[in-house]
Amino acid sequence: MAKGDPSETATWTGQGIAHYLGQKRREVGSVFRRTSSTTGKFAFLNNMVGVFEYETDEMGNSNGKIWEWR
């Protein structure tokens, strides 16, 4: 695929677990990304793994982090 090709796609698979701590919801998990692109704009996503942590309070406010590795 040529760089910038609009037909380029990437997929991801994720798993997570949520815990309730009082009125807060905390989620932790992982995301695995892949693409068939080797030279296009999504090529950097191939075989990338991310670990995430999010927290949401009773008002719907949320914050989180994701750490990614290749």
C-alpha cells in the first residue's frame, strides 16, 4: 500500500477488568494492535501492546493512562 492510502486498516483486541471502589470504577487491561501494513502510515502499530488503567468517578469524570511497547 502506498503511504497515506485510505484503504489501510489496523485492528486491535483488548481485555480488561473493572473494579468498583466505593463510587469509583477502576479499569485495568491490555490492548494488542496489528496491521498488514509494512510501509504505510499505520505500520508503526504492528505488534504494539498497550497496558491501560482508567478511573471514573460518580460524576462521570475520568482519567487514565496507557503504556505502549513494541
